[in-house]
Amino acid sequence: MSLFDLHAIANGLPAAWNSTVLGTVGSTNIKLLRMDQLPYGEEVHDYDEALLVVSGQMMLEVAGQALRIEAGQMYIAEAGIPHAVLAGSQGSLVIVDL
């Protein structure tokens, strides 16, 4: 079992929006990244993706609807549904590829 200091790891990443894999559970990747106020373009996956805001906030657009996800909240981006991160997102984000 490993202990992770998510804030320290996120702050130590060389660039925002570049995730690092913390580990895997079965075939599921658990990743961490740092958000930096800039938007991140639309993506679509063939798998569900859990987005857990550890600190700060994430401004997300899903199918044309803007959402605000605060620290301590999680959003599940469903497979096949386009989603994009809007400007103003900042802090640390854990991503779990389901």
C-alpha cells in the first residue's frame, strides 16, 4: 500500500494538464494532474471517466451545459459524451479511467 501527498505531487508536475499515473487497480488507471486556469479542449472517450476535484474548482462543459465542480466533488464523464474544461479551472484533479 502506498501513501500519496496529492497536493505535493500535483505542484511538482512540470506542466499543467499533463497527468501522472499514480497507480492501477485492475485495468483502471488512477491519474493526477494540475489545472492552471486555462481551458482544455473537448475530448470523447470510449470509457467512463471519474473526475474528482481534490483542490480548487473545475469548470466543465458537457454536451453544451456548463458545470462547476468544487473541491471534494466528483463528476463521471460518460463514455461517448463530449466534455471540455473551461477557463477558470484551477487546482488538483484525480482522474479515474473506468
